[in-house]
Amino acid sequence: MATAKKKPAAKKTAAKKVTKKAAPKKAAAKKTTVKKAAPKKKAAKRKPNAAFMKPMTPSPELAEIVGKKPLPRTEVTKKIWVYIKKHDLQNPDNRREIIADDKLKPIFGRKKKVNMFEMTKLISNHLS
């Protein structure tokens, strides 16, 4: 008796067709245009301004607080804030106001209270 070889079964691939039904049209639909956001640019690292980094010599009145050696404006401002916070010289009702003590009055032009933005302007008068 002869044995018959079986053929391998053919793979059946059933691919279903997906059909989309057309959506019913809406009567008099308004078109709205949506603007796409512009692509974001890569943020470049900011370089400090050279004028801020230039060491400046403080006046004798300012030297009592920040020291005698030349410092950049940014460091002077930091040291003034350390002094203000150490001696609790901010107005508790309005934290933007600085109440001058005996060391700060000559720097602030003999004013009792100075706002923090005005302070930086007055300090720059004592740097050369």
C-alpha cells in the first residue's frame, strides 16, 4: 500500500475590510479656524551683563555694611538684603518697604522708609 503524503494546509488569512460610513452632513455648520501654536524655540542660556559683573568700590557709608573691597552690583545687593533680613528691617505691613536704621539712613538719603525698587537706585549712587 502506498502512503499518500498530505499537503500542508494553506494558511487562511481573513482580512476584513473596514468600511467607513459617511457621516451625515450637518445643515449650515460654521467653520472655525484654529490657529496652530508656533513651534517653540530652544531657550538660550542667558549670559550675565558685563556691567553687573564689574567690581565696584563702595562708598565709606556702604562699606560699613558690605565691606571695603570692590564687589559686583549683584553681590552688593545680596549683602544688603542679608543685612535687612538679619536686622528685620522690612515693614511687616508692606514687605516692599525697607525701614532704614542708623547704618542705612546715609545710604538711603536720610529717608526713613524706602521701597525695594528705589533702594537699588540709591545704592548705585554709593558705588564707583
